[in-house]
Amino acid sequence: MTRDPATRLRNAGAEIASRVGRSPSFDEVIEGAPQAPKRAPLVTAGLAFAALAIGAILFAGLTGSFRGEGPRNRTAPKPLRATVIKGATVLPSGSGYAGNVPVTITNDSTTVSYEVTMMSCAAINADGRVLFWFRTRVLAFVRPGATQRVVPNVPFSSDQPVRPSGFRCHVFAAHPRDPHPPIRSPQPPNPDNPIAPGFLPTDTGFWDTSHGLVAGRIDCQTCADKTSGAIAITSDGGRSWHVVLTTANPAHVTVARGTSSAWVWAGGERLRSADFGATWQRLHIGGVIPESFINASDGWGFFPVPGSGGYGSGAAVIARTTDGGRTWTGAGSPCPSRWFPGPGQPSISFVTAADGLVDCHWEVGAGMFSNDAVYVTRDGGTSWTLLAMHIVPSGPHLGQPPAGADMSMSPGGSIALSGGRAGTYRTSDGGAVWTYLPRISSPDVFDVEGFSWASPTTVFATRIGGLPPAILRSTDAGLTWHVVLLLPGD
Amino acid sequence: MQTCRHPCASLCRNEGASLDEASIQRFLTGDYARVVAAVTLACGSQASAEDAVQEALRRAWERGQRGEALDSPTAWIAVVAMNLAKSGLRRKLAERRALDRLAPRAGSDLSEDTMEVMAAVRKLPRREREAIVLHYWLDMPIEDIGKQLGVTSGAVKNSLFRARRSLEKALTEEVGT
């Protein structure tokens, strides 16, 4: 017998591998269906369950009216109907085809909202024969009423060489959700948190002076709901809100003023809405973080590239989209390579396809202090000119790390606001000279960010630190501020 | 497969590794048994290893759904499953052990040689155990092991050297007695 430990280890591994029985199916591992049963009677039961499940899916697909439910509870039908919109994207990919299938989901219930988490579709050929089935996770919130529809793009890929000529889809998994009725916030503020327990607003996005979104994180130690991000919508200038989307991670939002489009970044999720935040579609764009859009198509973001030295050692690539965030291409970057890879950083703000500012932050010393610099472009980001170094020249917050720093230009482009842990600053000459705003940057209020310009004079922001969290509004282009809504926290 | 849309090409090279249903099915029919064997070698129980690998696979799928790509899915799943088998899934694994005691699994009678190797591997420190299984059983390059375990290649080489020496000693003693 060999004494070589490596050989004996390999022999042992081979013997164990040969004893591993039947591999579990995809459904058993991913869908939370029964785990691979290890004993004979259970194997029979498991196969019977799988056969029943497959039978149910096939039946549903052929009839086209499967009333969606997850694998654990198919007995309770839900009033959700899926219809495939003509015009699915089907492109050659490898040895087969890939693309997106746009689907509308109708909710027949007038009282219950649903969160759709999985769609199942059949790709069919010209004769109507099923070529293959695919199932994909989606995230879609369907509000009550037959007119409430969502249109997720259901992605698929197949190695089959036959090009699908159509699709039939149904909702595979959906869960009833609290419809989050609008909650009015009286003045003085309601002691109950009006958006969600522990909601901390970090970002706003306004299409006009009445309609907007607020995004943030839920930090609720005592709640059963472990969700940690939320997006709420307002139609009365921020006085009342209701939650339209909850996310697994703290959420950040960008809107295109004057359109109905919005983009959300929440951890690994990237979502887009084209209907004032009522419904959301997932964007499969990897790590790109959307930052600024001038219309429903043209936008800028950045792509954090982690460094080998941990936090603060990474770089970022400015990214550009011309199709509403579906695809991105890299663009030049004026910033030093040691950017903070973190929420809202670096801050990019464009007012036309040519004119934009970027506020870079980087670390100085042993990670305790930071510098920043503002660069301007007049050619859409091809070339950048340094406008201002150290816009935090003095004040009580000099040297603070700019965690969560945020910068945003007014629609005219001459006024901009920049905020974060280092205080709030304003420029009225396009970014060369920045003035400290003591009224919202007092030592009690050390973090105002999430700026969103609803008009050339009206701008919204969120107060994160110091005094209780709040949504703020200025009607004089950022000189003076008022609390629109106080959020008492958890 | 999804096409790569990252503006930074260097991060795109493994876009194909973001786990979709087809690639998970490929893993289940291909590498599954090898990875279960690897985790079994490192943690000692095949049933626990299967649970841990399936949980790791579920987590890999969720990452894929979030648009994240994995550098080396098989290695990632193996390392995560090893961690899970050690630190997580405790309750589930306790249940599994209780079931095993009630109804011992048929076919778990491994050869004496394999049992000896497993016992010797289990005596190694955790890092050495992981390194030697990943390198000699899953044939992972030293550099990849370092990346997955978050240590330098030098540290992996050191672990491998020590593990090999300890195993040699333990297995020689076993044979000698």
C-alpha cells in the first residue's frame, strides 16, 4: 500500500465520491422543495412530489392560466395572470439563444397585493410546440386591481439551436404582501414612524415638486421583518408616503426629472421603474451603480473596482448608458485611483448630455481623513477639468470622512450642493467656490445628503445624523431648509 | 448565458460563472459528488457534507440572481460548504446525526484505508485540512486556494507542507500499529 498521503487522500476521496448516491435535482436544491431524501421510502415520496410538481407546471403552461404559487403551497390559487407581450428579445448566444421576455401580470384581487418572485415560461416554435422550459427569479410588486400591471423582463438562455418564435409564461411563485396603505404624517410629527419602523432616509429622487421617491435603510432591531431597505413614494411633495418596494439591502435612488423613470441600487440589486415607481424591473448590470440621468435613456454611473488593500483601496470607473440603464460602457475618470467604494461615491451629476460634475473622494493618512476634488466636463465625460480641491476648507467638520457624501447640480447647472459627514456645501458658480451652509450643517446635524432637484429652485434632501432623521426641502435653491417630514426612527 | 455588460472588462472574464439554472444542473450532474467527497473528507460526515454542499449551492444561486459572478464556482461552493459544515447548519446537522443513529445508512461502510485517511485528516488543524483537500482531491491550484481562503499562496504552501507531514506521520503510525 502506498504511503504517499496525497495518493491515499485521492483514493479516499474517490471512494467517498463513488458512494454519493443520486444527485439532487435543481428544484430540490434551489426551490426549497424536500431535500434529497436519503432513505428508500422517502426517495419514492420525493420523486412523487417532483413528478406532481412537474405535472402541475406542464398543465399550467399548456392551459396558460396557472394561478401562481410557490412550490410549498400550490393549493391556494392566487389571482395573478401573466401575459407575454409581443416583442421578446431573442438573440444568438453561444450554441443557442438568450434574451428577455416582457410580461404583464394582472392581479384580479381588489384587496391583496402580491410580490411575484418567480416566473416560469415555455419557449415555443412556430408550430406552437414547446422547445424548452425555463424558470427565473424576478422581483415584481403587483398592487390590487386588474389594472395594476408589472412588466418584468424575464431573462432566459438556452443551448438549443432552435430559435424560439414565442413564449407562454405564468407566475410560478408569489406571496401576498401588505398593500402598505398611504400613511399621512400630521404636523407635529406622528410618534409612529410613518414609513417603516426604523426607516432611515438616505436618498431622495423627485420628478417634479410633488412627485418623488425616498430611499433608505430599515434599521429596526425589534422588528420581525428583517428587510433592510425600502423605497416609498409621494405625490404631495413629501408630506405623505407609502412604501412601494422593500429590498434586502439599503436602497439608493436616482430619477430623471421630467420623466417617469427611476433607478434603484440596493446591494446586489439594480432595479428600474418607468411608471413613477409603481412597478420595478430588475436590471442585470452587475456592479454598476446608477448615479445621474438627464432623461429616460441617458445616464451616468460608476463601477466600483475593489482594491487588494480593503476598504478605501479600490478605484471606480465612470459608466455611461444610452438605453435607460440596460447596458453600460466604461468612460474616462478624472479621480485618483483610491476612491472610496461605497454608497453614493463618487458623486456624479449631469444636467445635459455634455455638462457634468464629479465629486471625487479619497483617503488621506491611515484612513481617518479624506480629501475631495470637483471636476467638470463639457463634452459628456471625455475630458475633465479640475475645478476645486478640498471643498471642505474650514468649519467644524474639516477632516471628517465623507461617508455617504453626495453632490447634485441644479437643472440650470450653476448651483450645486454637496453633503455628507463633512457638512453641507453650496456653489453658485458651477463648482469652483463652495460655501459652507451652517444652518443645516450645525454640529447637531452632521449628515445631510440625498439631494434631488425638483425644479431650478426646489430641492429635497435627507437628514441622516444628529437630529432625528428627516426629509428636508428648500425652495430657494438650497440656501434655507425646512423639515417636510420627521422620522422618529426605531 | 448572460452577455457581459460590465464596463470593466477585467471583471467580465467570469461572467459565465454567474450561476444560472443550466450551470447548477451541470454542477449537480458533474462536480457534485467530488465536492461532497471533499467536504466529507474535511468534516467527517457524508450526510452533513451533502446538506452543506446543497446549502452552499443555494447561496451561490442567490448570488447569481443578484448579478454577482463567482470566480470559480466549484471552489467557492466547496469552501463555503466546508465553512457551513463546521460552523453553521448546527441544528440541521444534529438532526441528521440523530437520524443516522436511528437508522444507519446502508452503504456507509467505507474501506478501512479510507476511514484511516478520514480520521487522520480530521486531526489536522482546520486550515491545513481545507488546503490539503482542495489541493490534492479537488486539484485546485495553490493560488486559487489562497484566494478562496483569503490567505497568501505562501501560507497555503506552508499549510500543505505541514498537512502532508502530519498525514504521513499519522498514516505511518496507523499502518505500523
